[in-house]
Amino acid sequence: MLDATEWGIVALSLKVGGVAMLVTLPVAFALAWLLARVRFPGKVILDAAIHLPLVVPPVVTGWMLLLAFGPNGPIGGWLQGWFGVTVLFRWTGAAIAAGVMALPLMVRAMRISIEAVDLRLENAARTLGAGRWRVFWTLTLPLSIPGVLAGAVLGFARSIGEFGATITFVSNVPGETQTLPLAIYSALQQPGADALVWRLSCVSVALSLVALIASELLTRRAGRGLHVL
């Protein structure tokens, strides 16, 4: 059984993952729709930039976040100067790092779902007098919702497993930024902490497994719905 401290680590991980997913969701959907439905110069570059966190070392992403959100960074300096807010060594910074790392997976899943919606249905709706936004809200979005939810769940799973960018950006502060992966890392440095590593690892695997199964079920549902249409 987990003790109070370990339950606190799990709760913090869920909070960081949930906030990261919710904040990233509208951004990911907007980017997915843009890539799926709009042609514009530099589309390939934007697509590559979105997926960059998947291929560069996570510590590089964390370092870039540190430059952007640090006291002298363009975003961090603005937040500090105008609102007196800092995300360094805070759980909010951990959520930012997790969201950035989850964004590519969310965009990819949502883009596939949007592209699976038959353009002929949208064109037919327009010929019947529906405007672009009405087609989006009444046709494209409802048909792609299962895939969007699958992407959101996948992003949540990625967020609760984030390590490299988080520890580089906001360090490993117990009770503030120490999520499950960071707690497992810390326990591995302690002699005789094998039982703790096992407990936290089992919780981490269980949460990720549930999220992945949910994402797969939603993806299959999306596929069946579009197949019926």
C-alpha cells in the first residue's frame, strides 16, 4: 500500500497531467485542424516544428523552456514583470513541460481523426447553404470527437510519464514538481528503496496502461463511426 507521501506524488502527477492535457487540448486541436484542412506556405516547416519534441533530447526541450520562461526570458520576464508570477520550480512549470512534450502526439492523433472525415460530406453541406463554421461545429467536430478524445487521453498518458524536460526545466522538488517519474528516479538513488521503486513503478504502469487502453478504444470507435458513414 502507498503511504501519504506516495499518494501525494500520485495526486501531483495526476494534477500535472490533467492540467497539461486540458491546456494543450485546444492548441493541439487548432493545429491539427490547420494541418488537416488548410494549405499555406511553410506548412511542412510548421508540421516539423510541432513534432520536434519527439525527436530532440527532452533535456533540450527543457533547456529551451528554461530560456523562454526564465527570469530573463521573453515569456518569464513578462510574467514576472507584469504579474509577479514565475513557473520555475513550480508544478505549473511541470505542467508546461508535460504539455509541450504531449503536444505532438495529440496533434498527430487529432489530425488523423479530422482527415478521416470525408471532405465530400463537408462540401455537400456547403452546397446546401451551410457556412464554414456551421459545417465545422455540426459536422467536422462531432465526427472527429472520438479521435480528439483519444488524442487527449494519449496526451495525458504522455504527460504523467514526462521526465527529461521536466527535471531540466523545473528541477525535482518534492511536493511541488516531483511527479511519479522524478520520484522513481530519486528512489533509485537511495540504497534499500527497491520496494518504493516497485510501488511507484506499478502505479505508473497501471495509469499509463489504463490511458492507452482508453485511447485505443476511442480510436476504434472513431473508425467504426466513420466507416458507417
